[in-house]
Amino acid sequence: MKVFVLGNAQRSGVVDEVERRLPMLRQKFEVCVLDLNQETELCDHGPADFAFVFGGDGAILRAARQMAYNQIPVLGVNLGRLGFLADVHPEKLEVCAEQIRQNEYRVSKHIMYECIIEQGGQKRICLGLNEVVVHSVPPFHMLDVGLEIDGVPVAHFGGDGLIISTPIGSTAHNLSAGGPILTQELSAFVITPICPHTLTHRPLVESADKEYRIRLAHPDQPAMIILDGQEIVNVSSHDRIIIRRAPVQFQLVKVPGHGYFQTLRDKLRWAAPPSYRGEPF
């Protein structure tokens, strides 16, 4: 099996952990790319069977964009904090690697998005996995945001902005903004206003097969688009912003003992008992 070893060298401990685990990976697989700085054009190295990504969920988001339209199954090794996607502890990596060699795994497939930004006659297409956030910029005046789905006006409100999230991204910014958790393999987007100045707007879940268009109402209210929390594009009311399902899917390796609901229980403490009065925090 040919594999990529990717990660985020800027995160503390990643380089040391990769050096520690690399001999084992090379013993079991053919490591054709080692890139911890997101510098390699992966398409130049031909097809691979898997990618091992060291770091946190942010490293996986970068790896998904680095693989672009040539997605391969990813196993995330968690050296971050939460780790919804990178949920394999480094000490369990050798066991998981052997399970992959023995074909004891499954691959779950998840929608990705394309964010199309048209500015001054130029079109930019950005591929991502988590979410697109339209947000106000300093000094953070209220934005007037309009939303259309398949050309039909859906909502118009004032607030800090708007999130359009995939199911994978529903446990990120969307969850913090009061949006729902979607099971990861749904074919849907969730639209969540950020601090809307109204009591009536609520998050909306809709099919990923539709096209979502965001409109900024006033020319004197610039905004920014934040892609997966990692890339920023400044926009204005003159620009067209379209979000749609990407033609490729993100592929996540699932080995026995690492299910989605177990991850939610562990990371969000769903299994923790309530804290009663008199008990220590």
C-alpha cells in the first residue's frame, strides 16, 4: 500500500511524533510523500491508498484542501485537543495501521463544499470541508445578509454574519453558534445565523444538492469570508458568493472501536453524569 504522511509541523509535538512513528509506518507501507508543511503538490506523486495525518482537526482540514480533487482515505492521529476527525491516539497507531493492512476498517464518505467568489470579473473556486462563514469586519458593524436557495429568497436579516456548514463542520463553529449537530454522512448543509438581531431566525437544514447564494445588502458594509477557519477572503456587496456541493467527497478511515457517537460521547462529555450541588467541579 502507498501512503502519504501529512501533518502540521507548527503544532507542538507533531514533528517528534512523526519521527517516532515513521519507521513503523515504513515497515508496513510504502511512504511515497512525507510533508508536514503543506508544501507538496500531491497530484504530482500519483495515486496513493491512504493518508496518515498527524495533528488536530485543523491539520485534516488542510490535508483535505491539499489533496484537492484527488481525495483518498484519511486516518487522523490526534495531537490536538478535541479531535472529532483526528480521533486515533498516537499510542494506538500501530494497532490501527495493522488493522488497515488486514482490511479491518471501513471508509466513511462525507460531502465537501465549493465556495465560488466572483469579484471584478474574476472567479475563484475554493474547496473546503467544514464551513463557509460570512462575517463582519472591524469595527464590526451589523451586516445585512440575504440568503437564496436555488434562486428562491429564503431569509434577510441583520447580525454578525452567517454560517453554511457541512455535517462534518456541524460540530465546529456551527455548534458554538447554536446550530444542530448533523450525523457526518448526511447529504445536507446547515445554515446558522450568527447573533441575528431578531427572535425569529433559527438554523435551517437543507439538501446539499441545492445551490446557496449569499448577498450583502449594503455597499458600505464590507465583510470577510472565512473558509474552514483557515483562509480569509474580503468581500463586498458587489461580489457574488455561491456555495454548493463539491464533486468530490472527503474519505475518513474508521477502524473498530472508533465510532462517531463514541467520539461525541468522549469529546462533548455526553456520557458524563450531572454535577449535583455539593460535588466538586
